[in-house]
Amino acid sequence: MRYIDPHIHCVSRTTDDYQFMQRCGVVAVSEPAFWAGYDRSCAASFADYFRHLLEIEPKRAAKYGIDHYAWLCINAKEAEDVHLSREVIKLIPPLLDHPRVLGIGEIGLNKNTRNEITIFEEQVDVAATHNQLILIHTPHLEDKHKGTSIITDILKNDRRIKPERVLIDHCEEHTIRMAKAAGFWCGLTIYPVTKVTPQRGVDILEQFGTDMICVNSASDWGESGPHMLIDTTIEFRRRGHTEAEAVKVFHDNPCRFFEQSGKWKVKAIGV
Ligand SMILES: [Zn+2]
């Protein structure tokens, strides 16, 4: 079966992971800009990071037959520094025409602070002004419900934003309804230790249906891994869902969302 990992931080993964993904049938990935594990000291550091995402990582992925795309932003964790964030935001518009950029992301909230909200709104404005897709990070902390609610309210109140061009990621049982009700795409992040397990992920797919949901590993420098996508597919098939249904969830749904960018080249397999 062919897979797409719609949210993975390849810059922090090993070459073994690329080889593993190739063996499993991963044909394409999308990599949102995120926190490096430490706060960067200046905007120039982000300029290099964006170059890494757009020039270096696609070449590295291509060696393993994987088509690599990226998203640009300043992440919520570093958005607390409003001055630095604005310097970083200025770097983004000139890069938006790059053929590997799918849109603005992963933007959102971490601790739901006033500064995070300010920078989130300013990046939504960049996306709206430049007609970009948006990939949303919802908080992993106990404030996930509140954060998701603030984010979806801001997006719903901006008439320029079309919900089908936004994906609300890291949804869980208690937040997915909020995102789906407003017509947004939803992301499920499957982790070995925290967040959603393969079993819970499949429970959610069975409860909410497979339309407009993308499943990802969000693999980064923490305990995570590209195998979570495969484990979730195994659980999905174990419960009797057909291969065609699996293809829809684990390959075609990301294609449908990403192809709205006009840059995504991987074609959906099903009808
Ligand atoms: Zn991420």
C-alpha cells in the first residue's frame, strides 16, 4: 500500500527513518515548520531553517523516492517573543511561491497566551492575503480544548478563510467535533506514548467517519516514529475495513487537502 505522512519533521529524523518509510510504501511527506527543541536567537536562524526545509530536505527525501513538501511559519512556542516573531514573519511572503511550499503552518497556540494569539492572528492574515492553505497546531497541554476553541473562533470570524483550506491538527476525542462542525479538515497524530494511540485513532475514524481526516505520525526529535502510521493502518484493517478505505484515509485524504495548494503532485488513487 502507498502512504503519505502529512505531518512529519524530517529534519529531526535519521536516514534509517527514510529507508524505513521507503520500505513501507511512503511516497510523500509534508513537513510543517516547528520548534527546534530550543528557542532560536535571531530571525537569521529561521532563514536557514526555511532553506533547510525547502532545499535540503526535499533532496534528502528524494534519495528514498519520497516527495517532500513543507509549510512555513513561526511556531507557537517561539511566538511569545513578538518582536522576533514579526522579524520571522517578514521572511515568509517572498518564499510562498516556492514549488515545495504548501502553505502557512503549523501555526496555532501552545499555552494560549495573549502574545501567541497576536502572532497567530498575524500569520492567519499572511495566509489570507496570499491565499495560502493553513495547517494548525493545537496545544498538547491540558488546555487543548480551550486552545482549539480560541483558534477555531478566530478562523471562523475571518471571512477570508475558507474552512476546507484549513487543517486542524492534533485533534483528539474531545476536540475533533469542534473542528469538524465548522467544516475544517482534521488531523490525528498517532504517538507511542502520549497523544492518540493507533487504537484510539481507529476508534475516532469509526466514530466520526473517514471524510476530511488525515492521520499523521508528527515524528520529531521526541519519542515518536513513522511506524505509527503503519501500526494505525494495521489496526484499521484488523477491524475489517477494506484496503480501499485504508487508501482513502492514509493516502488520498492528504492528497485531497494538499492538492488545493496547486503544487502537490501526488495523485489520489481512489475516485
Ligand atoms: Zn509538528
